[in-house]
Amino acid sequence: VDTSVVDTYYITYNVSDTNSNAATEVTRTVNVVDTTAPVITADQSFSYAENQATGYIIGTVTASDNVGITSFTITSGNGNNYFTIDNSGVLSLTSLGIDSPSNDYDVVPNSYVLVIEVADEEQILDVAPLNQIKVLSYKEKGEWILEPKYNIGGRRGA
């Protein structure tokens, strides 16, 4: 049994006593399970220009795990459902988000803290806030300027 590899192992054995009386053969199942939590990459930042369409991809949240990530979820900071995240970590604007302060540089509030949860096959979790999302504002002169509008704290918990 390799205790470092998540898998199911079958061990079959039998014994006999000193008089050569054999016992009934027995098979035991050993399940080596994942106990290592996935880890959301710390200090991730994203930026996007205001006035985007539904489904606009803001960025991809990254995480790692020894057996594989199965889901990403926004667990906090998205009470109005402006953002969505898929099971690959792709963060995008929803139809509610395109008509909200999250898509308009000039309207407040336009700062959000999104807490992301990631799970692996064993449903072991890591939860962390995104570091920062920035929105680009279009100036009258026709040039883009970068302004930090979505401050999303430092890493929390593992």
C-alpha cells in the first residue's frame, strides 16, 4: 500500500497454525484518501474596462491540489450576483453585473470583496479572498487610465 497515492488497495492474506490448519482467506480493502486541502494562489489581481457585456471574462482564479480541483464558488461579497465563477475558476460578469456599479467606473459603490472557495474530489476546501480587481475608465480624450476600484483584501485561511 502506497500511503502517498490516493487509491483503493486490496490486501488478501491467509494464515495457518503450527498444525497446518489453514484459516479462511480474507481480503481487506484499504482506502487511501486525500487529506490535503487545495490551495488558492495568493495575491491574484485582475483588471477590466468598464461597460462590458454579459459573460465578459474578468480573469481566471488559480488554485492547486494534489488530486485535482473540482469546483470554485463565490461564497461572499456577491450578494447582488454581479459576478459568477465556473468550475475552472473563470470569473465573469453576469447580466445583473453589466447594469451595476461593478461595470461602471463612475458609479459607487464600485469596490467589492469576493471570497472564493475551492474544493477537490474529497470536498476538502480552501477559502480565500481575491487580492484585487481593477476597472479601467475611459477618459474623454480617448485614452484608458488604470484606476484601482475593486479592492479585494489579502489572503485568508487555508
